[in-house]
Amino acid sequence: MPACAPAESETAPALAALADLLRPLEPEVTGLPPPQRAAVEAALLTSTVNATVDERALAAATRSLLATAGEGL
């Protein structure tokens, strides 16, 4: 069965768009569990560690940050 996945060059624009979405929520990042915090910091390019982004941790962090933002509505 053929696999369908983005090429490496196609992932950078997606992370850039996600970073634009998450940047206003950056103050909330410190409250995330360490794996999620590390993933968001890598996506936002605020990490001092040169690490790859754990996509599952980033997805969980995005959901948590958006839920937190939605609580204030």
C-alpha cells in the first residue's frame, strides 16, 4: 500500500503557519508538560536546544493551548 506523507520541504510552511497561530499563546507554554513544552518551543524557534519537533507532542500541546485560549471567551 503506498504511503502518503509530505516531503520534508513541505513541512516547514506548515510549522510556520502553526507558529503564527501559537505565538500569541506563548505565555501559556510554561504550563505545558515538558514534552509538549519542548515541542512548542522547537516549533516557535524559541528553544536553545536544536531538536526535531515531536509531532504528537506538538499536536497535544496545540490542543491544550487552544483549549486554554478558548476558556477566556
